[in-house]
Amino acid sequence: ELVLPRGTVLGAAQVGVLASLGLARVAVHRRPVVAILSTGDELLRPGEPLTPGKIYDANAFTLAAQVRAFGGEPRVLDVARDTVEALTTSIRAGLTGADLLVTSAGVSRGDFDVVKTVLAQEGEVGFWTVRMKPGKPLAFGVFRGPDGRRIPHLGLPGNPVSAMVTFELFGRAALFKLAGRLQHNAEAWQRPRVRAVALDRIRNTDGRRFYARGIAEQTAEGWTVRLTGPQGSGVLTSMAFANAYAICPEDLEEIPAGVECDVILLDREVPPPPPARE
């Protein structure tokens, strides 16, 4: 008789059930190993002295935290420089023992966007660019690992908010699939969605589906959502104070304040309010 269905995540209660049945071992999917590679000559790791023309790499560490939250094991690689040779070497090394390779930056139309070039040379490009904001320059493909395995690759944008949002919407599903959590419910990776009244106007300026970072709250009258402040793709604090994404469809220029919209709820409590601006 089946006690726990396939795809069940083993938490404390589930482990207790198995132990109560005298089961010392059960067959499980191991946590997927995710190699995380940031690219860019301008990047420094936190703790290094900041010099002119450099910025600190936030993406590797936000993505590693997301990987852990989604049930994977992150492996942060050294920063790869903006040459085809350097990136090829980094990717080949990162594929060893990985189930998924995630890169950030190098997938848009700039002169130094070399991830697409390496992917085309070393693997296969499945698609490139999606009609969403933030996160249009998104690439997906497959590399062949040193042991012959086909290893999926998700190439994220370089802007920190874009990287987080696209990994939420694409990487989360990939990790659930690799961990065997979609066997009985292909939509299990999806977050809860609600209809909420927008307390702020949500502007959509360029015909893409816009995921605005917001704070959703349930009141006696229903759900509301307000924006976390400036919504630029480099404003990482817009994510730090958010517990939801408010969605403005690609065919709307705005959602006025007082109008309902679709909202994706993240697994976070309502955060403290952003500090007041001077």
C-alpha cells in the first residue's frame, strides 16, 4: 500500500512516517547540483576592494540562495571574463558534476555578450529572448558535459532584478523537474496567484509582460498590492522589500490604481517597509 506518493518532498513529518514503518532506506531523487557562473570583466566578489570601473557581483549569491530555496545544491564558480576563450574554459569546468548550468549576463546584443557565441559553439541554443520585463535577454540551451551527458543551460540577463525574476519563472520549474517533483503535477512549481487591487499605478511602456515588484496584503475586503518603489532592473532593493509580483499584461500600457491585477505570491512574509527617502 502506498504511504507517500512519488514526488513528495521529505520534510520532518514524512521522515517520521517512514521511520515509524521501520524503513531505514527509501529511494529518492538527490538535490540537483546547479553550477552558477557570473560573466563580466567589471565584476568583483564581495570583500575585494572596490576600484574604478568595477562593481560587486550580486547575481551569483542571489541565485545561489534561490537555488537552495527551490531545493537544489548551488555551486558558485569563479567569475568568467568577457572572452570566448575564458568563458569556454569556465563553462567546461563548471559542467563537471552539474545537473544545470546557470550563467548571468552575456546574452543580450552588446559587443561583449559572448555566452550566446559559446553556447552556439559548444552546445545547442533552444531559444533566446522572451517577451517579458524585466528579463527579455534570456537564453536556454544544452551543453554536453565531459561525461557525455546533456546538461541544460539557462542564460540569465546581467541586471540583478532581471536575473532573479527570470530564475523564479524559468529556473524554479527546471529544478522541480530535475528533482522529480513534477511527476504527478506538472504545475507543482507554480506559486499561488490571486487577484489584487493595485494601490499604485503600474506602467508598462514597451509591450512586454511586466512583472512589477510589490507588497501584497490580504485585507477584510480582499487582496491589495502596492509597489516597492522604483522598478528599474538594477534596483535590487525593489526585490528585497517585495513579497509578490504584480503582472501587467503585454497588451496593456498601464494598470491604474484601484484596478485589479494578477499577482504571484512569493513565499515570504510581508517585509518591513522601505526606508523613507530623504
